[in-house]
Amino acid sequence: MVKSMSDFQPKIIALVCNWCTYTAADLAGTSRLSYPANIRMIRMMCTGMIDPKYILKAFLDGADGVFIGGCHPGDCHYINGNLKFKKRMAGMEAIIKQFGFDENRLRLRWIGASEGPEFQHNMTDFIQTIQDMGPSPAQGIMVL
Amino acid sequence: MNQPANILVIGAGISGIRSALDLAELGYKVCLLDRAPAMGGILTRLDRQFPNNHCGICRMLPMFDRDNSEEFCLRKGLSHENIEVLLSTEVIAVEGNPGNMTVTAVKQATGVDADRCIGCQECEKVCPVEVPDTFNAELGKRKAIYLAVPYQMPNQRVIDLQACTRCGECVKVCPTAAIDLERTPETLTFENIGGVVLASGTGLFNPQDMDIYGMGHFPNVVTSSAFERILSSSGPYQGSLIRPSDQHPPKKIAWIQCVGSRNPMIGADYCSSACCMISIKQALFAKERLGSDTQTTIFYMDMRTFGRDYQRYRDQAEKENNVAFVRCRIHSIEPNEEEGNLKISYVDHSGKPVNAVFDMAVLATGKDPLRKLPDFAAHPGIIATDAVSEWMDIGSSVVSASGVSERLARMLSSAGIKPEKQATAPLSDKVAGSPHLQVVLCSCNGSLDKVIEENQLAAELKKIPGRIDIMQAKSVCDAEGLDQVKEILLNGPANRVLFAACNAQVFRPKLKQLAAVTGIPKEFMDVVNLRGLTENAASHDLLGEIMNQLEMRANRLFRKKITPADVRPIQKTALVIGSGPAGLSAALALAAQNIKVVLVEKKETIGGNFANIHDAQIREMIGQLMDEAKDHPLITMHTDTEVINNAGVAGQFVARLRHANGAETTVLHGAAVIATGGGKADLPADTLADNKIISLYDLEAELNQPGIDAANINTVVFMQCIGSREEPRNYCSRICCLKSLKTAMKLKELNPNCDIYVFYRDMMTYGESEKFYTQARAKGIIFIPFEKQEKPAIKIESGRVLVEGYDPVLNEPVCIEADRVALASGLIPNPVDLVASTFHVETTQDGFIQEADSKWRPVDTGREGIFVCGLARGPVRADEAVQEGKAAGLRALRILARDTIPASQHSAYVRHAICSLCERCIAVCPFDARYVDPDLGRIMVDPVACQGCGVCAAECPNGATLIGDFEEYGVMDEIEAALG
Ligand code: FES
């Protein structure tokens, strides 16, 4: 059965940095800033450790969107892991496109540890974007 | 009381945290107290700090042996194996002698049992009492039962018992019966305390009673700390920069400096040191938030940008961001006709009275003049940080706190008190066996029972593939509940544990306790926040959510492996380069802890600039250090010697020394302190040649000659900032203003009739040295400010030396015929090229050694095991150099005091069999933690330097590098489960 747009609940993987976005998410949680629940947060120590494999895996396993949250430039706990990831990002967009995923399904944002409201805002916004785009074509293009 | 603490740290602000961490890292048991119900002090109110406008407090966390503390935002809380944090607790009496003190403290009742409170907020919803929100500068309201710091972890409530009406509503709704309004304060006695660090801060001035500013009368006049709250997303307006009266964004904002500081009338004859930079930062944020056309004006007397990189920060604010700087003490703030606006009247540069209208005014407040030190402060065995008597910026507080830690460690070791060796539970044999997971469903004192039962979680969990046992506990937070779990882990087959409980950050410290008794490493345990998931109202499919999370974590745990742990022995010798006050202090700090020190000095004598120093006090201080170091059996000195090579990793370095005669020596050491110092800058090449025009240093030397007759030195002009604070040497040298003042006063002493003029840009008499400035003015010394672009001119006319300037007070040009013109030429670092390349550390554009982080890790360099202090790092006074030396010594001691360093569970490791030696990981590693071992032909990871950031693993084309705790299959499985 094809789901109608309105009950399309996107599945979103958020790979987030322990020091900033993860803390901001926590802050959003404790300040009761609710954000859509269909985000699966995976804690990384730094965006620098995010292997392109993880992103591809997430898309191939059916994620409708992948969100990466890291420290603001200059703020990375490990000097510049965030910028190293940013460099990888361009390549990543190209790769997922080759696999048939719209590059807008992958989003990188800097969210500082004290930015609970920004976290909430970013999540809501990303979900909206994905909702507008509709389900990911992952099922159709699955390769073995 | 059965506290194992042998050190107490009073005050859990930035200094207290630094000191507690220092001592905990040396292995001492520390109890960190604060009378406030939350830790963090003033810092909790500051989201971002200059000069990089971010927060980096997490960089203070231990850099190695990181498994000892939770790796998590330090603003939210601190969890370290050796530190116990006690809040709402105030010390009232101290007895006994260093090494064996008894401390009495009172723990205030907060009305809430912290062990039971689950932070559910039900109480806050029903509390009928609203009071001004003190955390947010009273710009909003809070309930009588509240969270002391909105983002703190754990997020347990406290009750403001003064405001509480004891209506009992909260007691009724609390699901865990955590509230007890009848509780009374408890007296705690700590026995057997080795020493106490006093780091209680200086408080913050309250300008409420200063009529001229209208604080309290006009809502749009706020203090700088209130402005920080307005900027903060956890603040009263959720981070929108709006003004209190009408909640509109202000278009014109004024900052008024020195409110309550530099004001002898109210007992504040000091400078609070950090406010100038704070105001510039705030002005920059205002522009960033509200747009660059926002008008920001800073009214100041002197912009005290005396830190190494601060002048450039100010210049950038002025030139690139158009922050306006107006030099004056304002006359008053009054309401303007327009609703809420403020009229600020002052006298401008040309002597004209001006009335300017602003939408909002920020009062830059600092140290509280009324704050007194507690009675016990002078008790032997108590060592106070400088930050209890002076307001200072974070970097200085951190240095001072580490300096105090060093003194305390020295005191303890001379009293024969050693840190206890920690017994770690041996790894349980089970761990190596095939994965078997114990899931513990915590009902959180019954409050999650419904969720667990309705969803039949136990039954659902059985469906996860793999060996899984399930148990339900009433509350793992209770000792009883935790014992139950221990029992099962000790006797059952499980070797991995997954809790479904509350917030992971709150819960994790408990995992450590469990790990210690069960021998199952804490990396083999995890937590899912069942409570959080349940509360998230947006959830459509609660069971799906919960199971998903549990399965994600279970998969990760199933994949966990024990990482091969290399244990590295430590070479217990330190190498100190430079023998000025900083280097000597570092050497002595280490030698006092039984570490051998090799002290290398390039010149033929030790003491740095000792020969050029005339200040009796400073001479005595350095002289003493020199004598102590010369006599110390553990310190070996090499003068006329340079370090020409250094290789290896922290704990195991090899250095090569070259002596003046060409001979070379090899030194094996575990850590190095760079203290290569600096010295006076030469006068600019275009200085007129006349023996009346001399450097400040030369005038100082002249006046200190024995038997000097100053009778015919009748007019002297001092000129500040010669070559300093403008490109290419755009930094404040920090010592010249004070030196000019002291020299001028000496002159007045020798010849009371001497007329003295000081041309200055900004008098940098920060902190307590402001008193010299006040005294100098009282003695009739005339101070004339000038701007960088309108420097006074020095001329020679028929043998007479004339200084032509402009006096803004008289509002006319002045021309002074001088018997001496003393030029304050400032400080420059000694050349550091060789030392920087030898030790692979970065330098600044001005030729100083770059520290790892100017605020949070001021004496570390980017390379673990290499430290920097004193003039090599930036301009400092001699007493500050001593503090930095001690701090650097202490940082090195963290490594050198150990016999071995174990690899962290979070460090990277290499699967050599599939490594292609492409060395890409070496190139990307931000900590220089990787190298090729030429003998083995392998890539090696230095577990001390490795911080576990994982950049290597992400870049490795072969998947040969793995991170202990973030091993890739685990992450892949977690992703799979998440989408399952
Ligand atoms: S630590 Fe947050 S992105 Fe590197």
C-alpha cells in the first residue's frame, strides 16, 4: 500500500558529535523543547570520525534523510575534525547522488552545546524538508 | 563521615574545577564543594568567551587516562573517578595542621532528595510560588522549586526554601517521593584532610545602588552578566537579543565600563581585568545577532586589552565591525522622552558636553568590593587561588588554579601524603567469552512500571537475536537496586549490560561503579533513556521507538571487543628549556615531586633577565628560585647549551643537547617545558639620538644606581606603547605601564619637585596594580592620553628635548621640555624557531609559542608532553611567569608522576595485517599521535597523545584503523537496527 504524504513518517538518522549537537539535543530534551521523534540519534565523538560508509549504509538501509551535527568551526574538541568532515561532505553528496539519492537528503549543520533551540529548529526543519521530498527511493534501487 | 577525600576544594567555579581536576589527575581523592546548588560559578552564565567567541571548557577534561572521567560537556557537570562534588555545601570551620585537617561544613537542605529526583518537572508545574529568576538576572520568573542552572546534568530540582510557602503541592505530585520540606541542614565533618584549596571567587558587583546609572529604575539598563543571559538560548528570551522594557531588538546599545571597578570611593581601587574584553565580545555578538548596522558604543576610561591577542581583537572590532569606542567616564544615564530609551550624558574628546540616546545600556561590572574572605582563609593548609582576591579572565584563573594545585601537591608530598594507588578490578574472564547481554529494565521507583508492562518490554526484548537475559529493577539508583544488578553480573553468565533507565549522562557514572566490582568494563555497558522516550509526546509508536533504541544499543554491545592495551613505561625525567622565573619554577615544581629535571639554558648564566631587573621584590623572588634550583640534588643544569633535537612521544622522549664546546649529550625524558623567555625590545630605529632620550629600562637602571643624585632631573616625560600595540608588534607588553609608574614614583621619591608627565594610550594597570595608578595621580604625576594616530612628537631644538602633544583635559596642545624622555619599548620573545621546530609546536605571528588553548589549556601546547610558560608564550610580569611555570610543571607532572600509562579504551588502534602503510592517518591526526615504527614497519599509535577523535578511522582506505569505543561494525549494526 502506498502511504499518503501526510502519514509519511520519515526515518532519519542523525550522526551527531558528543560535544556539541548531542549535548544540545540533551538540552532540548531537558528544556522540553520537543522535536519529532522519528530521528535516530547516533552519538559520535566528533564529526571527524564519521566514515562515509556510515552515511551510505544509512541510505541503503532505508533512511529518508541523514543529518550530521557538529561543532561550530573553531570549536571542535579535536581541533578541526568538523572541517575534515566538511571536506568529505562534498564527495559524499556526489556518491549518494550516484546511488540515486537526492543530495538534499544529507544535511550538515553546526550546532553548539548550548544551542538547544537551534537543535530543535534544525530538526523540525530537516524533517519538513524530507517530508516534502517524500520517501527515499532506497527500496527501489537496493543493490546486492 | 566516611569520605575518602584527602583534599577539599572550596568553590566549584572555573578555578575550583581546574584545581580539582589537577589533583584528581595526580591520583588524589578530591571533594569539590560549592555553596550554590549547581557547579560552574559565573561560567554557567557565559555561553561564549573571547577571544574566539566559543566555549571550550570541555578542553579542560583530562587528556589521557580519559576513561577516568565522563567525556561530556563540562558546563553541565563533572564526573571523575577521584572527584566527589558536594553542592549547597558551605565550609564553616577548619582545624588542624596541613596533612591532617578537620573541616566542618553545612549542607543546606534543598528540600529534594537528589538520589530520588528524576527531573520530571511535575513539581514545577504545580508550584504556585513565582519569584524572579536569579539565574537569568531576574529578567524572568521561576518557581520556588526549580533547576538551579537550566542545562545542568543531572537535572534535579532544588527548592528555594526562602520563597517556598510549604503548601505541599509538589510533595503530592512527585512520582518518586523525593521531596521533603521538613529537612534541615546537615553538618558534615571531613577528617584527615591533607589540604584545602580556596577557590570561592570574588563575587559580582551589584550596581543597584549607584544612582547615576539608574539600574533598577530603568529596565533597559542591565549588567553585563544580564546581557550574557539575554544572548543565551537558555536565557530569559531564548536567545533573542531584545531589550527588557518592550521586548524589541535594540538598535543602539551602549556599554559603560568600570561600573563598580576603579572607584576608590566605594572601596574598589582595582581593575576587574576582564570586563573590557567582555564588552567588546558582547558588542560583536550584538552586531552578529542584530545586523551590522546596530550601533554599539563602548564608553571606557582605558581599554585594557593586555592579553597577548587582545589588542588585535579590539582593533578588529573597531575597524572591521565598527564598534565605537568613546573615552570618558559618563556623567549619568537618564530616561529619554521616548518610551524606554536612555539618555547618556558625557563630555567628549574635545570637552563638549554630549547627550546621546540609546535603546539599551549595559553596565560592565566586575569584582564585588564588599566580598570578604571567610575567617578560615588564613588557616595553615589552606591555599587560595588569586581569583579569590582578583577578578580575572579564564586563562589567568586557570593558570592560577594550577599554580595552587602545584603548591598543594608540594605541601602534601612534604607531609608524606601520597595519592593512593588505585586498585582496578581485573577484567572478568567472562568478558572474553561470546557476547551475552543482560538487559536491566529500571522502573525508576515505579514511575516507569506502566510503560514497561503495557508494552510487555520483557517479551519484546526476547525477540532481539543474540543471547539476552532480562531483569526488572525497582530503582538502580538505590544501593539496593544496584546491588541486585551486581549480584547478577557477578554470578550470572552475562558479560554485557544494557540499562533501560533515565538520562545516560546521569546514569553513566553508575556504570563505573559497576565496572569496578564486576570486572566488566564500562565500555561493555550502555544506557537507553526510557524516560526520555516515554516523555516525548511526538512519538506515534512508543513501543517501536523503545525497541528500536534498545536494539541499536544491543547491537553495538554485541560487537564490543577488548582493545589491545599497550602499557607504556614513563621516563621519569623532565626537560626544562630556559632558566628564567618560569623555567625555574617549573623545574622546582617537578623536582619537589621527586622528578629528575634537566635544565637547559642557552646563556652562560641562569636567571633569565635577572641581571636587568631592579625591582627589589622581584629580584628577591627570582634570586630565591635560582638558589633553590642550584642546590637541588634532582636538578642538573646545563648552561651554554641548546636542545637541537627531540623525538618520541609523551612519556618517552629522546632529546639531544649541544653544549658551547660542541659536545653533545642525549637526554631521555618524559615531558618538556619550554620556557625560553624574552626580553626588552630595542628602541625603534628612528629614535632621535640624544642622551636624554632613553628607554624606560635605562631610566629605571639609572635611578637604581647606588647614590644617584636626581636633583637635576626636573622634568621627565614617559611615553608608553613605543612599538607596542600596533602592527607589526600589535600586542600589549603588559609590564611597561606598571614599570613606568614605579619608576615615576621612585623619581618623585628621589626628587619630590620633579615634574612628571606620562603620555599613554591606555593605562594597563589591571587587577590590583590599579592602586599604583591611583597613588601616582595622587602624587601629582600628570597623565595625558593619546591615540595611536596622534602620537606626541619628540623634537630636539638647540640642544633642548621637547615633547609636543595634545592635552584633552586642557583641550590644548602642550609642549614639554624634558630632562629625560623615557620610552617604554616593551617586550619581545627570544627567538623560538629552533625550539619550535625541535619540539614540533606552533608559533604565533609575533614569535611566541602557541598554546593549545589560551583559555582552557594555557600552558599546554598542541603536542602532549610539551608545555610552555612565561614570556615564551606571551608577555607576562615576573610573578605571573612564576605562576605559569608552576602550572606547566604541574601539567607535566600528570604524566611524570606515573610509572606507566595505559591505553585508553577510546584510543585508536591499527590492525596491521590489513594496513597498507599509506600514512594518510598520520597526515590527518590532529594530535601527532601516529608514527611509523621503522623497525617494525608498522603504523603506531601513541595512546597518550591519541584523543580518540576517530579521524584516522574515517580516512583509512582499508578500514585498518579502529577506535575502541566506536568500532565500525558496531556503528554499522547500530545504523541497521535504527532503520530496522
Ligand atoms: S568535536 Fe564536535 S565536531 Fe569535532
